Amino acid sequence: MQNRALNILKTGNNVFITGSAGTGKTYLLNQYTFYLKSRKIIPTIVAPTGIAASHLQGQTIHSFFSLGIRETIDEYYIDSLLEKKYLQTRFSKLKVLIVDEISMVSPEMFLAMDRILRAFKKSNTTFGGVQTILSGDFFQLPPISKVKKDKRFAWQSPSWRELELKTCYLQEKFRQNDNVLISILDEIRRGSVSAHSYEILSLRHHKELDIDFTPTKLYTHNIDVDRINSDALNKINNPSHSFAYKSEGTAKNIEKIFKSSLVLEEITLKKDAVVMFIKNNHDLGYVNGTTGVVIDFDKQTGLPIVKTSCGAVIKSTLEDWSMENDSGSVVAKVSQLPLKLAWAISIHKSQGMTLDSAEIDLSKTFEVGQGYVALSRIKNIEGLRLMGLNDKALAVDPLILHIDDRIKAASQKASAEIASLSSENLEELFKAYILSIDGVTDIKEIQAQEIILKSEKKIVKNSVTPTHIQTKEMIESSTSLDDLALKRGVSKGTIIKHLGILKEQDSAIDLGKFMPDAQTLLLIKEALAKVKERNNPEEFSESGEPRLKPIFEELDSTVSYDAIRISLL
């Protein structure tokens, strides 16, 4: 369970967090990150791809470890890194390392990270003695490799064994609210998909979805993604604006920049084009993976103005992609808009995303895990429009099937160990670890820091009006949750979050029109009373709030999660 895994993290052990898609791995990492920051420890968060890194506001492994486009390194290269003062400063501040989407990290890259940390921390301990947290699901996409290798996963590296990781295999599913889809995904993980599941998927073939917006399209190959995006752009009857790159350096080095990044030589945009940012710029309010729509072009610069999916309005600027030599000097640079079209995206880039609906084509599946990743992006089977399926689509790596039981057994052992400790012993361990990495343990300091962090989370950068206030302005003119979500262009879940914030800010706000009917409301109240009466700690969050799942199960799954969420407000 989430709270037990969080306790293991707080002890300072090296931890491997895993579990099927939608079990809240990112949520758990965000909880731990908040816990550390409130004690004035800033964890370092990295991931193998920019999209994956953006989910936790981190950066790529290549960027943080200064690997360039390398997978492997030698002693000469490590020596050249040690001479760079900015890297000495960077690694001296490193206290806690979180590596997300570990399934996509190769053994070679994992070893390179270990060797660099040992060198900078002047330690022979694995990963330089830094608390290392690895998160991911090996049933999802493996590392990309152009050659067939005997060892392709990070857990096959000797550094993995030396970390002596505590394993946390999360079980409770938060993304999917549909037992049909959960059953199909569980069968894929067991390596045995039933005829009944194939029959259900066949019913979703070219199925028209009951939605008022275009679903995200997920495809296995970039050539299909590019074709769909190009066709969608051509259908928009607005003037086109093209932006070509500018560069400095030799042709060979410039070519390397294009091969090792998502930057485009030329991008053509129109007003109403769906786009995705492909670089991190926290000052301007976007990260690699932020999606939005072009709403206009700046009159002075001619550059696009993008409204992101969370309501922020951003004036685009040119960004630089550069290449350094071993002495840290820039030898080549490409300047271009940090954007690409995003009506369709590859399954590889969708890993970690949660979608209300998706149009998925698995007819050209070429890698194990692609089908599992694509199907697990959606919340329920009703959000699926399946365009095709091939023999490999629902396959998973046999090696992962073989080790899955061992991973679960390791998790049960870690869970039993942490459960055997008293709350007093746990608190002593938590405090000792925070002190060992120079964090604060004074309760008043922690509470003051928590207030600052919570207020920061509510600020929406670069948006003229915060998104929950935009929702508030439409409450009066909306007749239902569905109507309000449609007018705002966001999901019902997002609307309920906004209403929760508004209720916190003004307890007198009337949300009556969005409530379920009186009979359903009564059933939810009775189910909530039973959960409270049982007083099972695992059915409540750390803040004492009842979890949704026990209420949902108490109602025999007959009332939707959204109805329960809005009722609890």
C-alpha cells in the first residue's frame, strides 16, 4: 500500500518502486518529494526521456549526468567531467536521487550513472552512497536498442544488486476505474490473454466514442504519427507560419544535435494547431511534454502563443540545443521553436500519461510492452477506439514474466519488515535519516515550509486567470458536471478538483446542482459511515481522509468514483 511504501522511503533505504500501470508510482514519488522539500532537502529527479522526466518536473539522465549521447563511459571521460566546476557543484548538492521509468534505462546507462556518482562523491559505495530510488514497471517499454543484446534491463547490471534495494510492489489501482480493462491488463501481465478479453477488444475495433473532443491518437511508429499530424494541420483553414532552425558549428556536429533530440529543422504551425513543448523551461512555465493549442501569433515577433492544457498562456521563444566538447566548450548550437505537432504521439512517448480516451493502433506492434503501455493509458474500456491489433500487440517479455514472482516476494518481505516496527521506532529512523542528509526536523520549521510548498502548488504560472477561478466563473451558467466540463474543455475529474479548491477557499459555495440524486447521496453517506466505523488505517490517507476505493467497494461498484468524489466535497 502507498503509506507503507512511503514509510520505507522515509527510512533512507535504497528503494525499487514498481507495480502495474495506474497504481500511483508517480503519486508516491510526489508524496516523498513533498516530504523531503518540507524538510529543506531538494531531491534530484531524472528519467531516460524528456516526456518521462516532465511528469515529476525532472530532467533527462543524459542531461543531468552530462552523458551527451553516450550510453557507456570510460575513465578518461569521467576524469574530464571531474574537471568541470559546475558539475562539482551539481553533484555536491545531490542528497537523494530519484530515477523514474527505470524500465527504459539500459544496463550500460545504469552503470555509467553509478560510476559518475562514485567519482564525484569520492566514495566506493554504489551510487556514491546517495539514497537511490528507482521507479518503473518492467512490463512496460524496455530500453531502445538498435542491436540485440543479452542484457537489456537495468536490473541485470551488477550495480543494481549492490544497491541492496527494498522492493515496493504497489497493488492498488488508481488510474483505471473499470474492472473489465483491469482484468485485460492483468491477463497481459500474466502472459495469458483469454479469448473473452480478445472478444472485448474486438468490440472496440473502430468504435465511435461518446465524447465531444478528438481523442489522442497513439501509434507504434513515428511515420504514422507524422502523417496524422500533417493531415490534421492541413485540415485547418488558417494561414500557416513556418519556422526554420538557425545554427552555429560544423555540419557534422549539427547533425548530431538533431539525432539526439526532438528539435525539428522546420516546423509549420497554424492557429488552432495542437502542439507539445519539447524542452524544459520552468521560468516560462513549460516542460518537455507540456501540451497545448496555438491560439495566436505574437504581432511583434511572429512567434506562436500557446494555451496549455492546464490553462497557462505562453508566448513562445526560440530555445537553444547545444553540443559541448570534453572541455565544456560549445562546439555547435541549434536555435528553434521548442514545439512539435501533437494530435498524435508515439506509444513510446505516452508512457506515464493518463488519458480520458485514446485512438490506438497496435497493428504494427514491433516491441513487447507496447500494447500494455498503450491500453493502460486510458481509465476505462469505454475510452478505447482500437484501430488494429497484431500477434505481438499483447505480448510481454518472457524474462519479466519469469522474475515477477521474485519481485513480489521481495516486496512482501520489505512490507513485513516495515510493519514489524513500532510507530516510535519508525519516527526515530525517519528523523535520523533526515539529520544525516542535513535536513530540518523542527516541527514548526517543517509546518512553515509545508505552507509555502502548498501555496506554490496552487499558483498557475503565466495564466491570466488561475484555472479553478475560470471554472468558478462558469458555475452559474452550467447545469451539470458534464456541462461544466464541456464548457471548460477539461475532464470531470479536473472539474471536481477545482470545486474542491473552491470549497476550501469558500465553504459557503453552493455545489448542490452538481450532486448525485438524493438516493445515491444517501447510499454514499451510508457507505462512508461503514468505512469510518471499521476504522481500518489502510482505508484512510495519512491526513486522515477516507480513501475512495473502500467506499466504491462498499457500494458494490454501482456508484462511479466521480459521484463519490463530488459527494465528499
